[in-house]
Amino acid sequence: MTTFSIRNALAVLPDRLVHEATVVVEHGLIASVVERGPAPPGAIDAKGAICIPGVVDTHSDGLEKELRPRPGVELPIDFALRSFEGRVLAAGVTTMFHGVGFEENDRQERSIDLAARLCEAITQRTASPDALVDHRILYRLDARDDRGFEALSERLVSEGLLETTEPSRMPLVSFEDHTPGQGQYQDRTAFERYIRGTRGLSEHEARAAVDQLISERDALLDNREQALRWLTDQAAKGHIQLMAHDPSNDADIQQATLWNAQIAEFPTTVEAARAARSAGLRTVCGAPNALRGASHSGNVSASELVALGLCDGLASDYLPSALIGAAAVLIHERVCDPVKAFGLITHGPADTVGLTDRGRLVEGSKGDLVLLRLEGRLATVRMVHRSELAADQHHQNLEAVTR
């Protein structure tokens, strides 16, 4: 379809709302957004619905959950990916970064082998002309897992992924250390409560289990330093975009700047978010946190960071529908206006990861569109239009996969 158009919409631009807007997409790109503009034949009547760009999600572990819908059940990866793709599109997400964990972790059911198979499936689906969304990979590295680092670095090198000079194609890497006592679980008692609920442990058993985990991971500090040296070098050369995961204070951000990290993902305190802003790092917060109004692990509320102007974008973390849902809550609770709220799930995250070709209803931007309605704090997606890739772009993607 060379031309696609919507009329009578409330269009959300990066800086304002346009009432009774006509939005025209030609050859996959936005051609115009005009108030009461002429509509081409066949234009869809939005009947006053809100029109936003396709949502950009920079961190989702939802594919892992789709792969294993219940204990003891693992679906074929290709089926799980297409099943999850349908959920993603229905949530208004047209660009999705799937989190792939490079680690050996029985508790999280992650392995190096699974990471490799997930990457292959995602890469193949990306190259397909039938893909419903733009699939991308967020490479998640456990800081203390030497096998994870070896596998990740080998993949990035062998696949030629470090050779690109285009920011939009640069590998996105999240460096993560989930050792209790720092990051997300800086207060180790929060982690103890978590495993008491998930593993059915007593208070004493949970405390002993956390002691054992900390002891085991302290023995792996050398692995962390080895990985950091390599990642810091790659980030300095502009070969990767590096995320500092769960920073909890100013010291964490100062360390992240020494790593040449560009993004602070899920800061756990106001202090860390302020330090990130001062250091020039982009800040990503959790949409489920904003939706609920609180962190599940007792950390700072994402809504508070939005209100303070310390959040550049939201990520679904594990629930794609939480993105538009969080925007609806932020608007309803008057944390911010609609322009800001929808920007946090469109051009905000797009800019964070260098995708400057999408996320805005402006001429020349990618023509991914979402129509939705708000009812109080709830949102309903009414329609999603994803612009098809031009034939030459699809050919380039296919070559990148098969070379």
C-alpha cells in the first residue's frame, strides 16, 4: 500500500496536539499531518480517536514468558516468537527490543544455548517480509558470568555486529549485576521477600539462601572486571550502545560514565536519576512501575521520576501492554500532559537507542501509527498500522542475516 491515511484524529505531535487531524503516509513515511486537511480517498475515519506514532519498546522479557507459559512447558521458539508478536502489535508496539540473557541461570531458566537460539530466531524473523513488528535484540549480560561474556563477545564479533557505524544498527548491550545488596535489590531484604514468595521458603531459609548467593557471586568478581574492560573499550570506539542497569546512587552513575555507558536503565533512586541527567545519560524507566504507581521491589516510583523530569522514556520490562497503559495513567493522574506522556513511549525511547527515523508524527518519519481511546485511567488500542519496508530495505536486512 503506497498511501495510507487517517482523518478526524487527535494527533499527538512531539510538541503539541492537532485536533481533527488528517495524517497521510506515503511509501512508508509520513507525508503530512494537517488540521482539517484534505483526506485522500479511502482515508480511515478516526472519529476523534487519538493518533500516536508506533510505540518503541527498548526492553522486553516478554518473549521468555511466552516461551514458557507454565512450569514444565516450553514452546517451540519460532511459534512463541510469532505468538508474542501478535501481543506486541495489539499493544501498539511496532519496534521491539527483545531482552536475551547471556548467562547460565537455572533459577531464571536462562542459558547460553537458549540465548543463541533466541538470537537466531529473532534475526530470521526480522528479515521476513511477513514480520508484524520491527524485531531487535537487547543483549543482556550478567556481569559475573564468564561463559555469558564469552558467548556474547563471540557473537557480536563473528556476526560482524561491531562493524556498523550507523547508530540505529549498533548493538544495544545492558550490563547487569543482580547480586543482592546492590542495584535493583540494594536492600537485600527485598530480595529475601521475593524468593520467599517464589520459592516457598521460610524467613530463615531465604536469609541463608541470599547469604549463599552473595558468597558465590563475590567469588566471580574477576569475571565482572574482564567483561567491563571489553565493553568499555567497545563503547568508547562507538561499536555498541551500553546500558548501565539498575543504578542506585551517584557512585553507580560515575562508574557508568567511566564505562562510556550512554543509558541509565531503571534507576532505583531519585539520586541515581539526577546523577544520570547531570552526566548526560539517557534514562529509561519501567512502564509497569508507572502503571502501578510503585516499584515491585521497593525502589523509586517511575511516576515520581516522570514528574521530576528525570525520565526520557519508558520500557515494558515484561508487559508490552503496560506502555500505553502507563501513558494513560500518567495523563489521568496529571503527572504530565498527553504530549509528554505519549512522548515517553514513542520518540523518547526511540531517541535513547538512536532510532531517529521513527516515534514522531512529522514529515519524513516512519509511518507507523496507532489509534487509541482513553477512558479514565484505561486505554484501548483501536488500530495499528505498521509501514511496510521498501523492497531495497528488506533486501538489505536479508543480506545482513544471511551473510
